[in-house]
Amino acid sequence: MKKYTIIVFALFLYAVGMFVWGYTKGTVTEMKALLGMAFMSVVLVALWFVYRRREKYREELRKGTKTQKDEREKEKNFTNKK
């Protein structure tokens, strides 16, 4: 399991807990609790996609850096052989 998935899941559990606690205490109405959970779910899904895109971008950067280093080494070796 990826780190960003765990973070988003933990935030979701925290949000559910807070809304349930507020609803049982009577400080939050049912409609406010449902709207709050809907909003929090949208935010967490967006956060998950951002983290996922960021992870893919980092992997591409690492691969790109490796290929650039390999090309530089090949170029150095080629020039040194002459």
C-alpha cells in the first residue's frame, strides 16, 4: 500500500469519526453531517489524485535522470576512445 493511500484513508476515518461524534452529541444536524461528509469525500479524492500524479511524476523524473546519466556516460566513453 502506498503512503499517500494510507494518509488519505486515515483522513477519511478521522472525518467520519468527527461527523459521527458531532451528530451523536447533537451539535451537527443530519443534513450538515451528510453535506460535510460529501464535501470531505470530494476533497480527499482530489488529494488522492494529486498524490498519485505526484508519485508518477517523481518516477518519471527518476527514470529520466537515469537515462540522461547513461547517455552522458556513453558520450564520455565514446569521446575518450577516440
